[in-house]
Amino acid sequence: MKKLLTLGYYIFIGAIIILALLLISTLFPIPGNFQVKVVQSGSMEPAISTGAIVIIKPQENYEVEDVVTFGKDTKTDVPTTHRIVSVRAVEGTLLYTTKGDANEDPDARETPQKEIIGKVILDIPRIGYIIDFARKPLGFLLLIIFPAVIIVGDEVVKIFKELKKLKKNKSVDSSHENPQ
């Protein structure tokens, strides 16, 4: 039973660390590197559902059938994740026509390659809901701060128990050396 609790504890710590890393990666994306984005609409269903996270990586070239994330990515503008349905070159610039799998028509505007953030290499359903909740003050408190305080508090208790044990052993050892 103790081994099961220990395993659960380490799984809990691992989950908190992964959640924190995902949250940090969505808040501070590094251009040219892997990025994590939260899907906020159902335009790519059933391939990618609302609330999923997508891990994207910039590529040199994009092809028809690639699922890409493109557009402005600011506090007020959310990028779009759609599938490339056609590519054409105009005066040396590649223009991509994209379409959400659940949409009947392609997107009205072609996307220049410079606006593509990256190709989706992995999507994980439902995790985006947790990430969005963790971005809010209450969610951050409940999902990151509170578990972190519990973990740190547990480790501090373990340290004090070990120090107490060492002190007790030291006093027992010294009483055996100097019998009175």
C-alpha cells in the first residue's frame, strides 16, 4: 500500500510539473521552436477537437494536407489551426489556401508563408481546458500554487523528521560512548 501511495505521489508531482511546463510554454512561446497552442474552436473536428492542445513546429516548407497554425498571436488575437488544401506561388511568395475540416468552404483569405507559425505535429485532446483554467488566477492558485505548497511542505516535514532522527541517533551514540 505504501508503494502505491509513493507511486501516486510521484505521478502527482510529474503531472504538476508537466502542467506547469505546458502553461509556461503557452505563455512564453519561443519563435522558431516548438510551441503549444490551445484549440478554441471546432473548425478542425473530428481531427482536432475544441479544448485540445496542439504542439507546432516551424518548417521550411508546407504541403497540401499539412495542418498548420497561422495568423496573429497576441492577447487579443488567437491564431487559427487549419489544413492546407492548396498552394500557389505569386511573384516568389507561397500562398496557402486553408480550410477547417468541419468547414464547408476554404478560408476566404490565402495565407502567406511568413504568417504560418508552424505545422501541427501532435494534438492532445481536452488538455487545453486545463491550461486555460490554469491561466486564470483561481486556476493558477488551485492547479499550480496549492499543489506546489503541498509538495514543498511535505518535503520540509521529511527534512525535519530526518534531522530529528539524526539528532536522536547522535545523542544515543554519545550516551554509549560516555557512560556515567
